[in-house]
Amino acid sequence: MATVALKDVTKVFPDGTVAVDTINLDVNDGEFMVLLGPSGCGKSTVLRMVAGLEDPSSGAIMLGGELANDLPPRDRKIAMVFQDFALYPHMTVGDNIGFPLRLSGVEPGPRGERIQDVASALGIGDVLARKPGQLSGGQRQRVAMGRAIVRRPGLFLMDEPLSNLDSGLRAELRAEISGLTRELGVTTIYVTHDQAEALTMADRVAIMRKGVLQDVGTPTQVYGRPATLYVAAFLGSPRMNLLEASVYVHLDRYVALNLGEQALYLPWDDIRSRAVAHYHGERIVVGMRAEALTPVAPDTAGDVLHGRIRYLEHHGHESLAFLDIGATAIVVDEMGTPVERAAPGQRGLRRFNQVMQRLTGRATESSGPALEVGGGGGNRTSVLPDPGRHHRRPAELAVRLAPYPQVSPGHPLAVQVRMDALHFFDERGDRIDVGWR
Ligand SMILES: Nc1ncnc2c1ncn2[C@@H]1O[C@H](COP(=O)(O)OP(=O)(O)OP(=O)(O)O)[C@@H](O)[C@H]1O
Ligand SMILES: [Mg+2]
């Protein structure tokens, strides 16, 4: 069983850089796990620790359920492909692929068969006699893959294997790689900073930021219910619209989300209102993806936002309009410091007490010991924005339009908001669970 488990794994380099911070991750047998995050977030370090090329500073690396911290790399039954893989230029494609087999003493007969099998699977069966210099970039990449899988590893580690290729070839190889590893049933950990690559290839995606794991789930889960503001901002194109909203509860009527000059309203009997009402008088972040916004006639009633087109982007198959709606956008800083977390229980209770106090003008009975833990009812945490985490700017609401629409910058536009597709985040950047979907 080729499973991988990281248990509280931390890597601190001698210069004090914390590259990986207390990561817990399980990769199932045969699973295609993608590690996603911006440059420097620790992806390669995780991979190198799994391969045994780097020792964790603390924590356990488990392979097939066994502690592997002290297992030498050659005993880990792992194959690895890097971004800047090197082929032997003087050897033919066939010899390059067969090289690991020759090293481990496989006879020429069976070796030739294995090379042929792997090369056919990768679509390079007809170029086995060529030298690497006579191949295209995509073919060379396939040879590197072939060399890695020819020994039938239980675990396949790939570190940005496609980043040197042009976008057309990347898309093609993306499908091939995930198809091939699934066919072979090889457990794979694949590193990329490209969110589209992650969402299209992965069984599950693990999103990292500054050495900290932010969220793990199927592409549908992490895209549909991002655990943090950071994950919400990182996944999807165009990026999720993240608007600052101040919450105001009108008891028994609705919860208003004031977005600067305009507002959206959650009906009081809507299950989501309960969770959002806890933030009465505070600012939260409301996320809406472009697919939650539909252009409508300007006099349409209901959950509609009005704006003016600031600029347009034409992508061929669609155009994007960026609207000025008089709201404030929250811009997530990719490289910002990791979010500090209070224990959720404490935070929830403290918040409940604060809100009830403001709504009713008096302290609730339950305020007592738990409030002390939180540092007293006056311990209001940061208000958006926190320096170094995310910052604010006038919102440009991204809206999808048909290709080349008959509108131009300055043109007014109304959009209907699908209220059931909104995301909510607190001032720490954590998802507010509104109990649906
Ligand atoms: N040997 C080292 N000594 C000190 N710091 C290191 C060392 N190797 C990596 N780092 C640092 O650890 C952090 C994580 O590096 P890592 O290579 O894992 O990032 P990454 O997510 O793979 O980035 P990229 O997408 O650019 O490849 C970075 O801040 C990097 O500078
Ligand atoms: Mg890297």
C-alpha cells in the first residue's frame, strides 16, 4: 500500500527559515494529491522530505503506515520528476528511459519490453532511437516521466514538471499525466503553483501558504467551500470578488450586508442569517465568484447591484467587465504572514456575547469564565485590514459577459447576485460557516 502520511511535520532550515510549519496530511493509496501554493510556500520542501532528500526538523513521515524518517531515499520506492529534469544527451530516448533498469541489473530482453511499454503509454514509442536533442519540449518531458515510472514506483513525486512548457502543451500533458498515473494506480504527489492545473488534475488539493496548510479537499470542496479567505482568493479565474461588508441586524426582518454605497439583504428566516448575525456591527468579507453574478435590466428588483464598467477584458470565449460599485475590495496578500488563530470555541462564545450585548444593551448570563479566557469582552480583535495580511482598495466587481458585448467603459450595468452562492469570511480570514451546501 503506497500511502503517505505527514504528522505534525515541521522543517526549519539552519538559517531559521520555517519552510514547513506543523503540516498534517494523508495521501491515500492510488490518490493524485496536488500541493498548491505560491512560490516559497514550502511545496518542494514537503516533497523533498517525503523523498528523503531532506530531514524533517520534527514530526513523522509515514510511508505505507511505517515510520520512514530514517529510511534512506533508495529504500522508499519513490520516483521523482523535477521541473528542471536532465536527460543524458548522448543516450537515445530508449536508453534514457531504461537507465534506472540497467542500474538495477535488469537484463536487456525484459528491459527492452518495459521500455517499449512505458514509451507507448506515453506516446513516444516511435522516437526511441532519437537523442534528446532531436525532441520537442513535450517529448523530452515524456521521456523524463518514462524514466521515472519505468521502475514501477509505488509513489510518484512530481515537482512542477510542466512549468517549462508552453501553455498548449501543458494542458495536453496535464490530462496525460493524471490519466497515466491513474491507469497505473500509482500514488502521486504533484506540486504546482498553478491553480488551474491543480483543479483539473487532482483527486484532492492541499493548499499551502507560508509553510502552513490552509485547506485540503477535492477540487469541488476547496473551490466551493474554501476554508480561508486566502484559499478563496487563490482558486478560480477570474478571482473571487471579495468585498468588505458591514453587518447590520434588523431583528426579525433581515440581516443587511452593507457594501459601501449599496447593500444586500439576507431574510431573517434564511438559515444563513443566523451565522452572519453574530457579526452585527462588524465588518466581514463577502465573496462572490463571477458565476454568482448575472447581468440584468437596470430596473430588476431583488438582489441586484448597480455599477459602472471601469474596464473590459476580452478573452475570446467571454468578456469580463470590471464594475465600479462603490464598495471596498479586500485584496489578499499572497506572501502575508500566516493568520493567527484563536481557539474556535472561545472565539465563537466571545463573539456571541459581544453581539448580544450590543443588540440588547446588556451582558448575557453566559458571559463569565469564557470571556475571561478571551481576555474580557473588550478584547475586540483586529478590524480589517491587518497590515501584511490583506489590504483594501475600491472594488472592481468582475462580471462575465458574452464575448465582445456592445458596451464600453463608463456604461452602467446591473447584476443579479445569487445569494445562495455567497461566501462569508471573518476578519481573521476564516470561513464563516453558514450551515448550507
Ligand atoms: N536549504 C535552504 N536553506 C534555507 N532556506 C531554504 C532552503 N531551501 C528552501 N528554503 C526556503 O524555504 C522556503 C520554502 O522553499 P520551497 O523551495 O519549499 O518553496 P516552494 O513552494 O517549492 O517554492 P517554488 O514554487 O518557488 O519552487 C522558502 O522561503 C525558501 O527560501
Ligand atoms: Mg519548489
